[in-house]
Amino acid sequence: SGAGHKVTPADITPQDLSALDREGIDVVFIALHGEFGESGEVQALCEERGLRYTGSDERASRIGMDKAAAKQIFKRAGLVTPDWMIIEEFHQLTQITGWLDELPPPVVLKPVDGGSSIDITIARTCEQRDSTLEFLVDTYGRAMLERFVPGREFTVSILGDEALPVAEIIPGREFYDYESKYSDDAGTRYVFDHGLDMGTVKRLQADALKAHRVLGCRDMSRVDFILDAEGAPNVLEINTIPGFTSHSLLPMAANHAGISFLQLV
């Protein structure tokens, strides 16, 4: 690479782990998203082989991928996170009906351990909520319902043990969904000149760093927030393996802090 390292790109899957068994590996740079890569399995495989690797360890990765487990830890640590409940496929309809009254529409429905905002819906009617809930439980076996908090969306990247500059996410669609993240035509903007007062910026950075630490993350992460009507940061989730292309959010924030992509890698 341009930094003087000998880099060998490799794809690994649960069926093909051969790349981890090559000789002469100094460090594994993990850039896999979703299940297997981001949920602790690859990290555990590296640890079994005595390989050094980037990013959080197996436990922090696994908890970070499980939105419900992460939110429990955030709440216990005193961080504000929107109210939520988990519906599982074995729950009885009579139970579910009573619980749903506690989180009336608008409500956010999402997979508990999904990534990239896949299958996330903001349900604005009971009918939309019920049909989305049925789809998620049928597809994933369980679903998260989360209180919808209107407000501006921000993200804070952590590098090492420091919070990088705060970025506002302004999606060109209803919310920051899969298309907003990955489609060039979605019109999503990432703004560092967001006009927040310094006190709010410092609180977002402090809360992001606290979320990173209480989950036991290391090296890097990215924490997503909604700033509610009272100006309070609400933690939505943590990404233990943020995107790592030159146009991803963590590299953008690092660049804004004077760290080039080459230095970052």
C-alpha cells in the first residue's frame, strides 16, 4: 500500500476460512459488515488462531450487533435511548396486543441484529405497524419496536479513544435507510458545518465515547443519534465496524480533523 504495508485482500466466509490460515499474518484488518464479520465470529476465529486484528473484540462486536442488548447497556450507563420492546415469534397474540398499546404509532420497527438499515420502517398507522411486525417476525424470528423520536440525526465517529468531529446526516428520503446510505442518487448529505452550539457538540461527543467504552469497544466505532426537540442526544445504535471507504462517515470525520485516509488506514 501507499503506507508501506504489504496488504493482501481476502474474502472469508464461514465455509472458507483459508485466508486466516496463511503464514506471515501480522494483523487482520477486518472490514466485513453484518453477520459473521461484525457480530463477533471473525473476531473469535482470529483469537483462536492467536492473530491480532483491528476493531472490537468478540464480546463487544456481538453486543454491538444486538441492538436490544446494546440499548440495555446504554440505559444502565445513564445514556438516553428511545424506549423499545422486543417481540418474539413465540409470544402470544394476547400478550403482544397489550404491549403494542405502550408504543403507539408513529413507531420504528427494525430487525434486532440487522445492519445497513435493511428492513427498517417508520410505521405511522396501526395497520402498517402490524403488517411490518408480522413480516419482521416471520423473517427474523423477532423484531424491535422503538419509540419514534422526531429530530435531527447526527453521528459521531470514535478513533482510538477520541471522538471525531460531529456530522449531521441529512437524508434525501424520509429517513436514513439502506438507499440513503448506499445509493448515489439518494441525495443524502453529510454536514460538519451544522450550526450546533459547542455545548451540544461536546455532549454528543461525550455520549458517543461513553457508548463506545461501556460496550468495551476498541480502535474505532460510530455512534448514531437523534437530537430531540429538547436538544437531548438520543443514542440509536453503535457500529463497531464503520464503513472504511474514502467516502464513508468515519474517514470523512477523520479528514475533517486533519487525518488523511492514508494516515487513517
